[in-house]
Amino acid sequence: MSGERETLIQYPCDFPVKAMGANAEGFAQAVRDAVLRHAADFDPASMEVRESGKGNYLSITCTFRAHSQAQVDALYRELSAHPLVKVVL
């Protein structure tokens, strides 16, 4: 066994990841930096940022070129561990 878990996703592919958290200074930058660490070819200008109705929370979607399940898993782990990030989808 290779250590890779089985997946239905065919790599490479464009993969969207969404991080949600408080509308706090540094949140968007933290998400951007994490994605760039795992996908150096990610274009930060393509980030989709949405504010909640009352403006208290942000939802940031970053679509990057994923090359493996391990790459995606590592990004999810980093984002999930960040104190400003509440949810990662």
C-alpha cells in the first residue's frame, strides 16, 4: 500500500477550498499565505471574499491547482489549525 488514501478525485485538478472566520484584520492574509505555501502557483487575485450580512464574518474561497490528496490534506490541516479560521470546507 502506498500510504495514499483512495480518492475519487483525478489529480491534477482545480480545487476550491473555503475558509470562514471572523472579519478580523489579518484573516484574508492568513488564508492567502497558507494557500500559497501549499500551491505556489495560486493567484491571490482570484480569491473570492464574501462578507456576512452583518459584516461580522468573512468567507474566502481559493481555487488552486491541486496535484495530490496529500497536498489538499496538508492545506486543510494548516487552515484548520489557524486561530482566526473557524471552518474549512
